[in-house]
Amino acid sequence: MSEFVSFDPTPTWGPVCPRSASAAAGDDRTRIAWLRRPTSELEASPRGKLPRERSQKAARLEAILLIADAPMPPRKIATLAGLADATEARTLMNRLNQIYDESGTPFRVERVAAGYRLLTRPEYSLWLGKVHQREAELKLTPTAMETLTIIAYRQPLTRADVEAIRGVQCSEMIKQLMDRGLVRIGGEEDSLGRPFLYETTRGFLETFGLRDLSELPYAERLRKPVASRAAA
């Protein structure tokens, strides 16, 4: 197990909920009133001021991301915000991130798994964790983290494969990870008895703030090559 690198179960990015966003940006009524300001008023602001950079389309997109409780693909965002297509949605999200960066806003739009979310910056995780108690919700035992790490880096693999690496039985740990929505059955191995193959879920990527498995620490060195997985 020494070759595996365990990762921090506390996400560096945290989802922005309407309540936490209000605490960072002001009262909800003030925020909603600002989003509803007419385009002419926004454009009349002095150059370089934050309101000038937001169009009504960007405001609609921002409002949708603010209340979304899961990553949303750009095509769906475009449909809900009344945009032309996914390309326009990505362009506006990039514009919003520029505004956030320039103004020191405590959140950004980040790609997670197959979609995008409005997430708080890593430096605020300690304070937001106290509010939402996410650390307690996401806390995994060292044994569970070790099992999850093996599956993440070597997936898809059977329970016997996990146990061969850990040296102990893992059926209960795998069940717990499945109950937490971090691991799922991804198929069956073409061998005697056709044992289940286990892999991580999209929820795993969302929980750890990853776009895909290539963003795992030391993924290039520790991830099982595609060719070897197919031949296994």
C-alpha cells in the first residue's frame, strides 16, 4: 500500500448556497435587486467598475449557478439562462471568473465532473465548514480512505484485487463507500464467477472537486494504464 497516495477528504472548493453567498456579498434582497438592474444602468457605470462587466445574460447565468445543487453541463445552463448555446455559456462563465478574480470575490465558477458549479475559494473552507459541518458529513475513516484510494487509482477492479493490495477483507468497506455514493459497480470481470468490477462515481469527483481522474495526485505515475486495465 506504500505506493498509493491518500488524498484529503475535505474538498478544497465548497458549494455556494444562497445563505453563504448572502453572507459574503450582502443581504439577499440587495443581491436580487442588483441582479435585476436594467442593462442601461449597468452600462452607465464608470469603466472598470464591477456592474459594467455584467450583462443580463451573465446575471441570469450567475443566478442559476447560485442555486444549483449539483454540477450542471454548459448546454443545460445555456437552456435555462436563455443563451444561444453551450459556447456562449462557457464564454460568460469565463467573464464572470474574470470579474470575481479582479474584485476579490470569495467564489468562482469551476468545472467539476461533467458540469460547472459556483464554488467558494479554498481559503474560506475552514469558516464555511463550521457553518455547514461538511467536514463531519464527509469524514472517512483511515480504512475507508485507504480502500477508496485503491479503487480510485486502480479502477475498475474486483473486491479480490482490493483485498490483495490491502491484505485484509474489504467487502464491508466497499459497501460503506457505495452507501456514501463514492463507489459503484461498473460491470463484471470476464473470469470465473464473473465478479463485480468497482469504480468511483461522479459523486466522488464532485466531493473531491475533481474534473476527472487525471487530476488525482500523482495520477500519471499511479493510475493504472488503460491498456493494462483492458488486458487485466
